[in-house]
Amino acid sequence: MSWTDLAKNGRILVVDDAMENIQILHHALREEHDVLFALSGEKALEIANQQQPDLILLDAVMPGMDGYEVCAALRASPRARDIPVIFVTALTHPEDETRALEAGAVDFISKPFNVAVVRARVRTQLTVKRQADAMRELTLTDALTGVANRRSFNETIDSEWRRCMRAHVSLSVILMDIDHFKLYNDAYGHQAGDACLQQVSAAMKRCAMRPSDLLARYGGEEFVLLLPQEEQEGAERVARRILDEVSALHIEHRSSSVSHHVTVSMGSASMKPGPESSPELLIRSADTLLYQAKASGRNRYLA
Ligand code: GH3
Ligand code: MG
Ligand code: MG
Ligand code: MG
């Protein structure tokens, strides 16, 4: 990707069974946007799921899957359902337009179209999409630490649970709690406490290696790390690394009875999704172990 691509405003997938239609739209949009294309509905779904464009311009009449079917399939796909769709079609009847909007399209452009109008409508939808993405990001992020919040964790553990169930693999969680954090606040002040939370969560994040791992702030000074497709042993390796990383921060904590530095306690649990298990049970197991880690001296993990 060159710097000019980076400077472009959004990535658009153009779907049409006629190459000349794709060329016209490509020509109209390429200066401002990154343009991908697909010559069939099936191919469009594949690209939408893999590359997650910011907007799709969709032909209605195509052999194989038509635009309406593509639109319905996009809405049903977790990875593609938030991508806005504009129909661009030779169909002009109000009923066709209604059907497109009912299928989930955000706009409908009839051919022949005016290029300037297409550009303007595309820009509008990209702006709306950007705002929606930013809003979603805000609702899923913890403001202090920048890691995922509990709402995001709850959404993710449910979907990863289902994914691991289909794949017949385990998933693990590590529940983590800063030791004697109340005393830390009392000794160093609330602002220093906030900075400590930021440093500790950043250290935890460095230990989450895979793209599907998710670190979230679970509550005040409590964090949770979700490790999809990870067995007990892998989770223990990560927990050990977290102990080391947090200890290597060397954040002074003179009133802690554990160490003169900030430490964490952890409980980690792993499960293979099945009828006897649930995400709630997984978290409860980790929580019980965290409690025991606290009771048996802190600055350790139990699995
Ligand atoms: P333990 O080792 O048993 O976990 O003891 P603790 O003191 O860490 O646990 P406790 O639950 O008694 O206290 C948690 C403290 O975390 C109290 C609360 O003021 C502090 N805390 C929670 N959220 C924040 C925050 O956002 N910023 C700061 N500075 N402190 C916070
Ligand atoms: Mg067509
Ligand atoms: Mg604590
Ligand atoms: Mg706590």
C-alpha cells in the first residue's frame, strides 16, 4: 500500500456482473477512494468478509445471487453486517427501491447516474460509517486504559465461545486483580493510581500475543484476558509472563504487604464449550481461583 492509498478516503467494493459498469464507477471514485471490485454476488460476499470494505456499491440484477440476496447475506454475516450498501442499478421502479431499502441498503441510485451525484452520496455514506465506527469504538473501550471494556468483553466471549464450540477447541480466561490497590491509592493518591492502572494494563496487553486475544478492564482494578483456542498450559504460560511483566514495571508500593512493588494476583481457567459448560461457569472458575490466589499470599496465579 502506498502513501497515496493511505491518504484515500475509505475502501469501496463495487459489485456488478458487467465489467464496463465497474470501470465507470472505478473511474469515478478512484481518485478519492480505494476501489475493490467483484463480478458476482458470491465473490462480493467473500471479499466483504475478508477485506471489510467501508462501503459496497451493489448491482441488483446479476446471474447467480442477485443484489437483494447479497444484501440479505451481508446483513446476516457478523463480519459484514455493518458495511453500508448502496444499490446502483438500472431498475427504476419505486418497488425495486423499497425492496432494496427493506433488504438493508442505505441508498439507491438508478442508472444512468450522474457521476458527481454518485461521488457525493458515497462521501455521505462514508462519513456516516466513520461516525458509527467511532461511536461503536467508544462504547467498547475503557476511557482510562484504552483497553476493551466489560461490555466488549461480554460480547466477545459469547461469540468466541460459539466459535470454539464449532471448532471443538478450548478457550481460556485469566482474571487479574492488582494487589492492595486501595492502599496504593491511599499512599500515592488517586491520580498515581490511575497512572498505575494504565501501566499495568499496558504490561498485560504486551503478554496477549494473538490477534484474537482480548484484554478487558473487568472492573475497577480488575482485568480479564480472553484467550480463544488456548488450553490450560498456554494460559499458564501467559499468566507467568504477566507476573514477570508487571514485576518488571517496578512501580513502587511501600504499603503493600506482598512486595515493595505493585503486584497482581490471577486465576486462570480453561474449558471446552459444551452442554455442561458456559462462559459464566468459565469466569466463575477463574474468579474462585483468583480469590484463592489472594488468600494464599497474592502476587501469583492459580490454575
Ligand atoms: P486486594 O489485594 O485484596 O485486591 O486489595 P485491594 O485494595 O486491591 O482491593 P479493594 O477491592 O479493597 O480495593 C480496590 C481499590 O481500587 C479501591 C478503589 O478505590 C480502587 N480503584 C478502582 N477503580 C479505580 C480507578 O479507576 N482509579 C483509581 N485510582 N483507583 C481505582
Ligand atoms: Mg447486472
Ligand atoms: Mg485488588
Ligand atoms: Mg478488586
